[in-house]
Amino acid sequence: MSKNFDLIAVSPHPDDAEIGCGGTLALLSEKGYRIAIIDLTNGEPTPFNDDPQVRLAEASKAAKILGIERVTLDLPNRKLLDNVEARMKLAKEFRRMKPKIVIGMQGMTPRASPDHYQSQLIFNAATFYSRLTKWEHMFDGLAPWRIDNVFYYYTARELFTQSQPLQFTVDISEHFETKKSALLAYESQFRAHSSYNPPIIDWLEGMGRFFGSLAGCKYAEIFYGSKIMTMNLFDYILD
Ligand SMILES: [Zn+2]
């Protein structure tokens, strides 16, 4: 692989990362950063789709629209559980792709798939497994890779109750249309909607405008940090 990845978003199913941070991924890719989504599962079966290949093709179309790369692991949809095997699979990708930043999904999402919360346990463990020394034999000889920049994206599949030490938004006003197109690539998921999935455009509009209104721009995505960062915000504001 020619160049290490700048940022990897980890998604339980193809479409979750796009909903949470698709605008930011498009923005960063346009700036020339190397970005990828790792899907833990292929997301299938789902109620309105009969062919897993269709979802894979949609996911690859969405990645193309955002200008990013994509890896789909073969962990089991609907039965995703945090275990050593799942952690190793994701950690292996981290060791291979060497990201500077990783972003996982945030929140329990009690009314949506239980895979979402399990994905976070796997994600947190994998960032740790990625850096462990004296374990190369467990990772096909891949050297440890340390990831200090761990963040979480928000999909509004639960109430907004987060109170982590670091929250920030990214202004995606210029990239909102790209995000919308990426999600509309998932025809099999959003052609029809159910009680827990509002029409996708309303969902993206509502969430984007809400965080945009808090941040003072038209559309924004919110992120949570896993630690308080050393950053001179005064410099950034005054610049
Ligand atoms: Zn999902």
C-alpha cells in the first residue's frame, strides 16, 4: 500500500458512517487526505433487499461519491458481538492501513440494531489491540500501529444525551449535497422507510441543520473525542 491512511471511519453496516460523518469525509477527501470506511459487516439481510451484492454495489457507489476507499469485513450482520476474533479482524486492518485518526459510531441506539453498540466495543478494543507489542504472530506478522486520535460520530438514532469532554462540529454546508447523494446511493435501504428510519433526506436535513444551528453554519456534523486535546483554540479563532 502506497500511502498510510489519514482517517478511517468504522461502520457497523454500510451506510452508518455516511449518515454520521459523510459530509466530513467528503470535505477531507477533497482536501487531498486519504480516507476510508471500514464496514464491519455487509449489513445484510435487510427488510427491503434480497441480494447482498446489491448492498455492496451501493456501498462502493457511495464511497466513490465521497471520494474515499472502502473495506468490508466479513463479520456477521445482526449477530455482531464483541469478541477477540472481531477485535483482531479490525485491529489487523488498522495495522495494515496505519490511520492517523479513527472514528467509530457513538451511542447505544436502543431502537435500532444491537450491532451498533457492539461495533463500538469492537472499535475501542481494536484501537488498543492495534498498538500492542509482542503480538505480531497474532496479526500475520503486522507490526504494532499506535492510534492516538480516536473520535466518534453521531447518527441521531437515539436521544442526544452525550456528555463527553470534547465535542466539536465540522461545517459541512459545502458538502451536504455530496453526503445526500452518497446516502441516496443506498436505494435498497432508503427506498422505503420504517417507523425507526425516517425518510433519509428528512433525517439528514434535520440532523445537519440542528448541529449547524448550534455551530453557527448551515449544516454541521458533530464529533466526540475520547480525551481532552491539547489545542490552542485562541490561535485558530484569531488566525
Ligand atoms: Zn446500522
